[in-house]
Amino acid sequence: MMANWKNLDTLESFKELEGKKKVSVKEAMSGENGAKRVKNYSVPMAAGLTYNYAAKAVDDDILAVFEKLAKEAELTEKFEELFNGEVINTGEKRLVLHHLTRSQLGNDVIKDGVNKREFYLGEQKKIADFANDVHAGKIVNGAGEKFTTVVQIGIGGSDLGPRAIYIALENWAKKTGNFNMEAKFISNVDPDDAAGVLAGIDVAHSLFVLVSKSGTTLETLTNESFVKDALAKAGLDASKHMVAVTSETSPLASNSGYLKAFFMDDFIGGRFSSCSAVGGAVLSLAFTPDVFARFLNGAAEEDKLATNKSVKENPAMLDALIGVYERNVLGFPSTALLPYSQALSRFPAHLQQADMESNGKSVNRFGEFVNYPTGPVLFGEPGTNGQHSFYQLLHQGTDIIPLQFIGFNESQLGVDVNIQGSTSQKKLCANVAAQIIAFACGKDDENNNKKFAGNRPSSIIIGKQLTPESMGALLSHFENKIMFQGFLWNVNSFDQEGVQLGKVLAKKVLAHDTEGALKEFSDLFEI
Amino acid sequence: MMANWKNLDTLESFKELEGKKKVSVKEAMSGENGAKRVKNYSVPMAAGLTYNYAAKAVDDDILAVFEKLAKEAELTEKFEELFNGEVINTGEKRLVLHHLTRSQLGNDVIKDGVNKREFYLGEQKKIADFANDVHAGKIVNGAGEKFTTVVQIGIGGSDLGPRAIYIALENWAKKTGNFNMEAKFISNVDPDDAAGVLAGIDVAHSLFVLVSKSGTTLETLTNESFVKDALAKAGLDASKHMVAVTSETSPLASNSGYLKAFFMDDFIGGRFSSCSAVGGAVLSLAFTPDVFARFLNGAAEEDKLATNKSVKENPAMLDALIGVYERNVLGFPSTALLPYSQALSRFPAHLQQADMESNGKSVNRFGEFVNYPTGPVLFGEPGTNGQHSFYQLLHQGTDIIPLQFIGFNESQLGVDVNIQGSTSQKKLCANVAAQIIAFACGKDDENNNKKFAGNRPSSIIIGKQLTPESMGALLSHFENKIMFQGFLWNVNSFDQEGVQLGKVLAKKVLAHDTEGALKEFSDLFEI
């Protein structure tokens, strides 16, 4: 039986939610009740992570309505349809199969005679073999020397996710002996991006991974030319330095200009492609194929939890419901992602894409405009850095911004100093614990300038350490949260028509086919 | 005569502004009128920059009220009082003198018998001499060898601004022969930050710049210990590798543990300290003292424009008024900063601090709660990267996010390729021009999913190239915009009481002096 797709504001349980008494986070988190909430409002995740929502503006009453809403909106049923191969991306009439790159969920999905899970696993295997050969010195440069650097050329989903995950695991890999090649990334059409990266590497020992599903992304093809120019100028044969990650039907697929091509397909959206060959090639080369496999396992374990019917056993669904409650009942327009981990410094930028590109929509799956706010603005920087920056507004600004913290008990490198009786790692953890309470409970003061109103809701994901498994679980959690929110808002989270108009107009500018204000701006830029 | 400080909603011209007919950006930017607006709604800035606000939701009527509002709020008079040394930071009872680090504005400010302008210039000169000696090999490491790397240790304002400016000018300096030392930055108390940076540099040839105004910033002192540990383990004398940037009264000031100390004072707020010794030391060492002086000159030229009484000749004041109009009349809660320049990749993070920490306040200068929204959420990433990420929401999301673009006609490195009839630099420029029109005018379509409502307001700062001068002008523009907005909202933009509570609670956690929810979270982190 197919799921029913309905607008959020037509659901009885959403109306019930709107009528529920609001929770004062300040009251709820004070005293013994606060301590109880920290113990009780906690959901186990994969890879040793825990999702704690004690400091969110919910209580047992509201959670009970969440259960009804999850059921009425058929959230897990829709997820099942998705991974079993229904056409969930209705706008582009495509399946949505990124879970199959890592999971054993559901039935086999056969499309055009191909078992898609086997196809993705096959590409992962091809990449593993290739990376092992590169690391073993079986695949070498023209002079017979080993490659030392891998450079990803891609933009958007082909850049932000893989880059964030590389940065997240770089120190861990170095510490654990899983580091093979330094990775660099070229994304922007700004020529200073490619030129700057190329000036900083040894091109003779660099392997370039060109990532474009269609094989036609303007920025990526332009940057490929940049790289080929640089290789030619160094007297090197480009075809011995480049691999492609693309779809089987793209012009890059069977092309003698590349050492090798690895495939994804139209059923993996760019912003959900980190677990496909898009992330697989660069991460397997930089680290090891085993590290990438462990990362996929973490994501797969977390995916399983996202099939649980009960909200309290499904952290991604619970997180999604809390976010929709904050957006559509409490009326908060943005949300901050605050990892207390320098390794996660670019994870907010990746989730900014994943979230805002997926759910920044005004029409529902049937092409009708919705009457309620959908995806919020998402931003964030690592703590404790953010504490010395924009936290002032979070604590004492006129708007309430819901917060999502991430923290780990242990550092990755294990190098630490003991100052004033504690290590840096303990100071880091103490700070995130303190912030949750400061935001929730605030502080009274005779001087209004030193008063903290509190009532700023937050959740936290706590883990032992940021590892390939916990990184995979984190990625899956947020991807599935975004998916469930899209189901609740009844939008298609898997297309991105909003990026088209700018492309069309930019082509007109370059073709000098403009008039009015666009012509004037083109003139200002001397185009 | 002293200026009158009044709440925004008590000003007659603000009430007039609220009653003015709203401008449809879509209508205004269409056809010949749009072309005229691009020509007319343009203000020259310093260093060859131009502020263009054609695509903002204003017209001549609204601009006329802006003139009244600027006058009624006494914006330029307040600025004059500020740079002439009044106690503008009322919360901390401090002068606000960051303009004197670069400008010849106003009267001499004598405080405690010291001419402050001469003091700041004197520190700039001390830094220049020191940097020249380091570059010339007169100041060397213990083995008599030249330093090759400079590492800034600081957090918040001691990190974000200097880091953003270093990244902004790194390629330019390399291209123009003004590059002397690679710069790195350690900020987070997360031990993996310091350990990661230290593992990637040659400590024997590294000079560390410890930046803390008070000399007591927890993160910075902890990271200093990290560095001293590393130096000791390498058998090096730390005192030959470290300089301090601090206040004259701090424990770091006269300390044999440092090669040299450079001074700032309490009248330079951290987030406004890039033009003081905080930015001066690392930037003069990485590049040259002359590059830093040119950067200051650009800022000084832009500061002069901020004294102009007429809104149309004062780009920072105009930008500030537009932002307040968008926040308090049109009701938009966030704003995006979108530089089409990879070199400006961290400038949004710096401005996020400068803006949100300055104006994320709920009380006015007299400690009374205000009845209107103040500082918005500010976020951003470079274009064209953002186009492949969160622009979907900006174009088709349910909320309108005002936009602030930055773009340059020329790249910094001058390396480019011609693909499909245009260079990468022209493609970059074509994209930002196209985006302005796409956001403003939108596009109709039978398919709602492909419809763009338009009416998304944006401004753009256009320059010839990102150089020290134009970087200085950009920084000044935004600092002064933030200042003028603080004047309009009648908040004290120069304190940050909102960062205190978290610090106090973190200390309690580390002292095991906790109960209730805070104790439970401390236990989860095994503190």
C-alpha cells in the first residue's frame, strides 16, 4: 500500500501539537527535574553516539503527539518506500537510493535490469582495488613514482561532503596509521581557487579525481582544464593523472583521458552522495578502503535506527519532529549547528547544503504552494571558537535560535596538556555542557545587560570519539533528519529547481544576450 | 554638544519609514527603470570599490526618509564622538578607538596622559621594525636560522579577522612578491586543533604570536602551553620563538618568556582589532609591514567616507540603514554575505562575529529592554560554491533572506583558462551579475516547482581586484555599518556580556561544583 502524502497543516496531530501547552525550557531544566530529563530524554544512536534532547522545548505530552504525528504522516512507511525504490523524487521522476550505497535495508531494487545495491557495492569494490593499487605503487605516475596527493575537482555535493569528512578524519587517520595521501579540493570557478591549490602541490605526484554526475558541470569542467593546463606545462600526460567519478551515460564515462572511471547514477543526489563513489574515491585514496568501509558501516547502522516506528527509538525522526515543531509551532526561522570538535569544522557547511538545498522549497510534492514555513536557515562553526564569536547573539539577541551541539569525550590525536587541573579535552567538554545549561536556564541579574533570559532550546549528540564509524552515523542521522522533515513538510527534498535560473542568466551574460539591469551589471563587470 | 541616544521606535522618521509604500524589487528592477537604478543607485567607496544597491527594496522616497533618519538619529555626530574619544562603550565605560589604529580622523585623543593615536602608530612601527628584522635574518632562531612560519595563537577577534585577511591576501602577496612567511592559526581549546597545526609545521623555524588582550584567555593560554611543550620536546628555547600581543597591564607584557611584546589596549574591542597589533603582527610577518600599511590606508580612506552627512555619499551608513529597514520594517531575520572570491572564504565568518557579537543585544545603552528586533543572523560562503549549496533556499524557500554580494573584475593570481569563449574570471563575474537579477526579478513558469517569485533584495560591492587597500576598505565598510546599526538600535555594540555566563558555568563544571542537569551532563562527559 502506498503512503499518503499530505500537507503538514492538514494533519490532525499537527493541529493537536499547535494546541499543546508550551514547555518552558528554563523551568524544565532547573532543579531535580532537569537532572531527570538529562537521564530520560536520551536516545542511543549507532557507533556509541547518543542523542540527548533534555534541553529542547518538549515534554511527555508533546512527545506523545510526536508519536501520533509520525504515524499520521507515515514517516517510516515513506522511508521504506524510498529505500525500496519508489519514485520519491517526483519532480525529476527519480528513485532516491543513497541509502543503498551503505545499507542492507529493504528489498533488492532492480532498475533497468540492474540490481542497484550490487551496482553501488561493485563501484565501491572497484575503488578499493584501485586505491590499494595506488597505495601499493602498482598504479604510478609517468615516471613510475608513487602518487602522494589526491585532488578532488567538484562543486556543491561533490565538494562539501567529501571535504568535510576528509577534514573530520584526517587527524584520526594519521594517528591510527590509516593515512596514505594528502587530499586537496578545487571547487570554485574563481580561477584563484584552482591556481592557488595547484601552486601548493607537487602536480607530478598528484592524482586528480574529477567529479561530475552529468559530466557537464561548468565549474568542474573549467577547473579540469586548469589542471590539464598545469599538467601539460609540467610536461606530464594528463591521462595518467586523472580519474573520473560520473554517471555511466556521461561524456566522461568511457574516455581515454582518464586512468579509470567510477560510477554513480541519477538516483544519488549530489548532496547525498558522500557515501557513493563521490566520497568513496577521494576518501579511499586519502585514507584506506577499509576506513571508507567503516564509515559506511556507521551510516548503515544509523540508517537501521531510522526505520524504527517509535519516535523515542528513532533519533533522526525525533530530531526532525523537534525541528518542525520549532519551525512551525514555535516560529524560529534558523538553527545553529555547533560541533565541539575542530575536526568537524566544515561539517556545518556540508549540512547547510544538505538541509537548505533539500527543504528550502515553497511548493509541495504536487506542485502546490504550501501555507507554512519549510526549511530554516542553518549555520554554524565549531565550539569553543563560536563562543568567542556569534554566541553573544544566541544568548542575548532578540530572536531565539535553536541549537544542535555535538561533542566527544576523547580527542583524536590524544596529545593534550594539563593546565589549571584539567586537560584541553576536558575543558572542551566542560564548555559544551556549560553552554547547554546557560542557554536553557539563563541567569537573572539586577543589571539587565548581564541578564540571560534562558529558554534557548538545544540538543546534543555525544560520542566517545570521532571515528569513521561515528562520522558515518552522524552523516546518516542528519541526512535522515532532513528526509523526515521533507516528508513532514510534504516537499520534494530531492530536486533543486532553485539553482536553474541563475545558470540560465549567467549563460546569457556570457553570450552578451542581455538587456536592462542585467546588461548594466554585465557592463560594470566589463563582460 | 553631546548626541542624544534614543530608541529606534521613538524616532519620528522611523515611524515615517514604517508608513512608506513598500518597493517591489521585481518591478523596480525590470525594464529600463532597472537599468537606470543600476546606474543611479551606486556610491563610490575607497580603493576603487563601489557600493551598488539597485536591487534593494528602496526608492527615492525611502532614501529621503533615510536622510531624515540619519539626521534624527545623529549618526555621524555619534561617529564623531566615538573617534574623538567619548565613552561610547557605556557598559564597560571604555572609549572605542579602533579607528585611530588607521585613521587621521578627528582630534587627538589623550587618555591617561597618552596620545592614543601616537600609541597605536608607535606599536605599528615597532611591529614593522621587528618584522623587517625577522625577514632580514637579524632576528633568528636558536640555531641562527631564519624563521619561515608564523603561527597566531588567539581566539575570537584574535583569530577570525587576522585569519580572514591572511587568506584574503595570501595569493595576492605571493603573486606580487610580498610574501615572506606562511601563517597558521591555533584557536580552539580542542587539543586536536593545536596538535594538528603543530604536526604540520617545522617548529624549529616557527615564530608564535600569542594574542590575548587580558593575558588570561583560557583557550589561548592553554594553547600556548601546548606550543611550549612542543618546543621543549624539540629541544628548543620557547622564549626565542614567541612574541606577545597584549595590553600593557597584562601578565604577558613584561615577560622574559617572549622575544618581544606588542601592545593594544582596552579601547580596541577584540572583533575590531584586526587593524591593531592583533592583526598587525601576523600580517606584517607573513607579508610585509608595507602591505599592512596599505591595508590600513584602505581602511582609513573608507573611514573618511563614513563621516559624510549625506546618506548617498556614505556607503556604510546607507548599508546600515538598508539593513535596519530590512530587519525592522520588512521583518527579515537573517542576512547572507556572499563574496564571489575564494580569497574571501573566511570573511563571512569574521563578519559573523563582528556583526552578531556587536548587535546581538536586547537592551539599549541605558540597560532597558528594547521592543524591536536588533542584530540579525549573518552567514555566508563564497560564490559560486554557494550556488551549488544553500542558494536553493535563498531562491525558492518560504523566507526572504536579504543578500550582500561582493565581486571583483580581476583575479589575484592572473592565471586563467578560456573555455567556451570566456575565462573563469568572466564566468565568476557573469554568475554574480546573473544572481542579482535572478533574485530580484525571478521567473514565471507554468510549473510552480520551476517558478521563482523574485523580490529577493540584494546589494553588491564591486571592485577591480582584492588588494591590501580594497581589503582594508571592505573591513572598514562593514565595521562602520555595524557601528551605525548599533547607533540606530541604540544598543552598545562594543561590549559582550552574553559570553560571560558560559565561562562561569564551565569553571564550575571543571571544579566539580555542579548539581542538577549540569551535573548530569558533566557525568555524560566523564568530567
